[in-house]
Amino acid sequence: MALILIAWPVTVLGAQGFNITPMGQLIFTVDHSDPVPGGGSLTEARVVQPVLMLDGSAFGGKLAFVATADFEGLTIPHGELTPGAWGEGFVDRRHPHTYAHELTVAGNDLLGRLDGSGRLGVVVGKGFVPFGTDDPMSRPFVRYPVNHHLAQILERAIGVVQYGLGPVTIEAALFNGDEPTRPGDWPVIRTPQGTWRFGDSRAARVTVRPVQHFEVQGSLARVSSPENRDGGGPEVYKASTSARWDDHPSWGERYVLIEWERSDELGNFLVLHSLLAEAMVRRGRFALSYRFERTDRPEEPRLVDPFRTVYPNPDNDIAGITRWTLHTLHLSADLFPHGTHLGLQPYIEVTRGSVASVAGGVFDPFTEYGTDDVNALNVGLKVDWGMAGHRMGRYGVLDEPMMMMPPGAMRM
Amino acid sequence: MRDHAVARWWLVRASWPLAAACIALASCSPESASAGAGTTVVDSVRLVASIPVLPNYGAHDTFVRDGLAFLCAWNTGVLIYDVGNGVKGGSPSNPQLISSLVTSADGVAAGPEVHNAWWFQNPVTGEKKYLFIGQEGPGTVGTSSSGDIHIVNVSNLAAPVEVGFIHINGAGTHNFWMDESRQILYAAYYNGGVVAIDVSGTLSGDMSNRIIHEVTPGGPNNTYVWGVMLSGNTLYATDMVSGFWALDPVTLATKGGGNNVPERYGSDQWVVGTVAYSGTWGGFFRTKGVPGNVVKVWQLDGNGIPTLADSVVIANTGTISDVAVSPDGKALVITTEGGTGAGLHVFSRANPLKPVEVAFVYVPQGLHTGETRVVNGRTYVFAAQDPDLPALNIYDITGVVP
């Protein structure tokens, strides 16, 4: 089977101007977190990030589509142990994503030669909002960073207009503010009361690539009532900026990402920041990665299940803000030669750091966890088929080949 | 058109929780740590009405008086229902909306956040003119809060008008109680402690200068008052941080109590005669592994000073969100949030110091508050059901406690 997958052409249909590229991945992982809510530690074996993806284009790339199915609703319905993780009613576990993770259609370079070298694009469907940085699923680490809900806005109904000219690409989007609450959820386009949710939120991102391999972006978003699907919740104002380097010298690959985010909810009442820097060096079959993260997390009231929060929270109260300072080291090896379509990468990932209560409130890490030290270990095996190098969440103009990483670039 | 849309939405969404609530009527098996008895359903709690609330973060509290229900529905404002007054032919099983008002946000970014109300019936002047509304703005439990008291003229129930407000810098209001004969409004003010306000005469504009006393019973950094209640010659205050207090209602000086619930955070309270009950909040553990699922039972001495007499555990839930005693004094009514114990719990007060649970209605979303009132001879609980199906649920508990 492995030989078949290795030999299988990634692009299965290659008619003139039309192709479909199937891709997929999953990770067998054993996660150990110390501490977990209530104190102590917990170890679990799970399959995470199981996705199947179709990436296609037609009419010489004028039309492109992406369809990604995510099966985490089946493999981790109660989330993945991840110290510091939060969002969508989960805490210290990363929530499962929706089954229909991405389903987008993009029209590229719609004006052709009419605007010279400019590239006008339109993207519609369900997927990533043009805000922030690449999805963690397509970055060197297995465990998501704490800042996932600060640095990405995903699984929304999106309408995006893009324009690229030279090294600059500008994107503007309308989308629905509501987050999914369970894997089977779809974006709320219009509430039963007749209120449009699609279009109640907007984002804009400017991406500049001044030199080859180097990219910076700045983005802003206003997200309406993310936690209350029927609307009525507070607005969240988000900002992100990042710089990214990725190149592939003859001996392997070098990758660096530095990002900063700010989220402001309830008129400066709930302001969260994140600073993250990560780097990866791959030489031959081995890749070594390091991530530093300092991210704020709101401490929302918990349910009886200590890994779940009141969602949506009927009061706009919190019990404090915690700051998670984490160092993560990741080592992986390719079992197959780099560049083949099937990748098998055993890995080990270690996280150490601390959590501190900031900005007052009754939340106390020592009461909740019994300690302010954070330790996590996960080991496992990543299986990917054609996913390596794909930057998830970039569509249309930003998904052009020159913007993509070479095959295998992001293998762990 | 909008009402029709809401109705259709509700018909679709309400069917399963209503059924669940009805089915769950006979299922009650809480532990009662001190009462020690198993629960027996001696009569049925009946859900007689469920009024959907637009999802502007739902319903929070209800003040019921003279057959009128003032439903506090967050950014939807206050909705005034006839539930037996007769002004619009309403009843508890068929509430009729009279009017509504969205109070001003007063600069709070989250909006009006209408949380609680008190309809002031002034025995000195005979007026029933003012409705006080609490705005619960964003807050950090234990540290900060925001939100004003809004003063609404309800002389014309069909057209309420906001006429004034009370603002305290650095603190926001929560639950109220009144000494109507003295024309004093008491307000819990979270980190601002307990506040007494002179509400006599005409109220208009900024009434912040009517504040008579402000106290922080637990002291700085140890005060976050959830609720207040006047009983006899004592004003009681539950502080999420520093416990259950007895205060002098004239000076707000501490009479006794306090720092007496060290293992949990406090929540709501009720006092009747020489017994008081206070709940606990379980948003977070104050003590590792100890949820906020306990009702504290207090024996009050001749000066109103509380001594802990018992602790009643309600199993499988996270927070005691509201505590009340029925007007006839027979039933202790508890609302809860979180877990399979979320919903409405009714206890017999045959022995007030040893309440015994007699009925439980499971509400998956949880109930935020429950106001217990007699309307036309029957006893009802007006309960605020949490998102994601916010609603005013009205339960008939007549006869549940013989």
C-alpha cells in the first residue's frame, strides 16, 4: 500500500487546464500533559488532524477549488490534550474542527491582461478568513499553539476579494462571526429570526513579499458575536502582524515565523496579546523545530467537566487572564526520502513553560492546576500524502505556485 | 413580522428541551449531605409557560409583583409582562407582553446588559412610579465590575421611560433589595461592596449623589458582593469572596458573619425568620476539586448574626445560581447551572435547618435565576433559562411542598 501511495501521482487528473490533487494526513499521537485542570497529569493516545483534501484548478488556473474534510469530530470528539488551549467551549484541550473544514471556490486573475500584471481574485465558500498566519496544521509542530483563536479565523462562510500587484496582495473579506460549536456545524448564514450573520464580520489583510522567500503580513478583523451563534454577543476586534522566512538551500530547509496578535473584546475590557516565534531547520531527513510563545488566555467559568467552559457565557464575566509562556521543541525524521508523496515521520515534541495569572481575578493556577509549571510531551507518527508544503487557508491569488512552499517543505 | 419569525424559531428549537424538562420531573436523586434523605417527588412541578427571549445573551432575572413580571433580558432590555395583573389579560400560563424598554448603555461597551430589576412601590407617597434596573457590565470576578443602576419611570406601563441613573466609578451593580418604607435601595456592587441609596422624592438625571453609604464588608481586595437582602433589623450580604455577612441596615456597619465560606465562592441568598440560605458559585474551584454545588444553611441569632448550621450538596451540578423561599415559607427553591443537576430544585422546609429535596426539573441549559411568587393563589417560579435557548420558564410549584 505504501509503495502504491509513494508511486501514485499527486495530480490524478491532468487534462489540459484542469487538475485535481488529492491530499491527506493524520497523526497517531500519544499526548501527556502535566498538569491538567484539577491537578495531576493525563496521558491519552489519539488520532489527530485526520484530513482528506482535494485541491483543484481549471481553465488554466482561472478557477480553483479546495475541499477539506476533517474527521476530528470522530477521533477527538472531546478534544486533544493541549495545555493552554481554549476556544469553542474547550479549555486545556484543543477542540475538534468541523467535518467540512474547507470548501472554497476561487476565481483568479479575473481581469486577465486588462489590468496588466495585476491579479484580481474572488473566493467564496467555507474556510479561512484572510486574517493572521497559516493554520497550525500546516506548520512544523503537532500541538497547536495557545494563540490559535487569536491568530486564525476559520471555518466561516467567506466572501473574499483579492488583488495582487507585484509583491503586494490585498485581501478584504466578509464572513459570519459565529464559531462552530460542534463538528457537524455549518456557518450561520441567517438566523431563524431573520438576522444575517454572513456579512456581520469583516477582515482585511495585506501581504507583502519584498524579496524571495520572505513575507510579511498585517491584518485586521472585526468579529461579531463569535460565541453566540444567534448573535447578540460582543464584537471582537483583532489585529495580527507577522514576518515569515522560508527557503530551501541544497542541504534542506530553513523556516522562521514571528507573529504578534492582539484581540480586544468588550471595549478594552478583555484585551489579549500573543507573541510567537518559531523556527525549523531540516537537514536531510531530520527536522528540528523550536517554538516560543507568550499568549494571554481569558479564564471563563468552567462547567462540571473541567475541560469545558460555559459556552456561550451568559454574563460577560471572567475570573482573570492567564499568560502562557511556553517553549516547544520538536524533532522528526522522514522515513521515506524527502520529496516523495507519501510521508511517514515519527516525531517527539516536548513543551515546557509556565502559566501566570495577570490582571487580577480569582483564578489561581495553583488552585486550578496545583502548580504554575507546564509540561507536555507527545510522541507519535505523522502520515501525510501530498500535504507537505501546503499552506492551509490560503486561497486564490495567495495560493499561486510562487506562494507555495516546495513539496515536502513543511514535513516534520 | 419579527414576532412571527421568533415564534417559528422557538417552535422548532424549544420542542426537545421542553420535553426533556417534562420527562425529568420525576428524576431526582441529589445527595443531601446533611439532610441525608433521598428525594421523593410528592407532586409534579408543571412548566406552564416558556417565553423565548431573543438571543442577546438571554434572560437573566425576573422581578414579579402585582401580577406583573419584569423580565430582564440583557441587551433586549426589560420586558414587562402581564402574568395575572389583568391589565392585558395575561396569566402565568399565558403571559402577555405589555411593553419593553432598552435602557442606555451608559458607555459600557457590551451594551445595556439589563440584569435585574426592582419595582419600587413607595408606601410613603403611594407611588408605583420607579423601576430600578441593574446593568451588569463586564467584570473580573474578585477584582473589577461595571454597570450602572438605571431608573425607569413606569407610571405608564405601556410606555416606560428611562429618567435617571446611578454610577459608581470602578464598580458595577448586581442584585437589589429595598427598604421601601425608608425609601432606601440597597444594591450589591461586586468589588464596590454594598451600597445604600436614598430614592425618595423625584428621581431624574444623575442620582449618584443620593448614595448614602458604601461599604466593602470583606475589605479591599476581599470583597465581591453578589446580593443583598433585608430581613428584620439586619441587611444580609453574600460576598463571593468573603462569605455571608450581617450588616446594620442604617449604617451598613458589620454586625457579624463574614469570612465563613472559605472553601467556595459565594452566590445568592435568602433569609426568612431565623434561618438563611446562601449558595455557592462554581465557575472555578476555590479549593481543588470542590465545586460550587452547596447551599449553606445559617442559623441566625437574636441579632441576626449567622452561624453555619448545615451544608446541603446538590449533586452533579456546578453552580447554585439562585436561592429563594416561597412566600408561604414552605419551599426552598434553588436554581442551578451545569451538569446533569442543572435546573430547578425544590426543597421542603418542614425543618428549615434540614431542607429535604422533593422535586427536580432538569434543564440542560441551566437556570440562571428563579423568582418565587404567588399569583392568583398559586405559587410559581419565574426562571431564566440560559443560552443557547434563552427563555423565561414559568413553573407552577403549588402543592409540591404540602
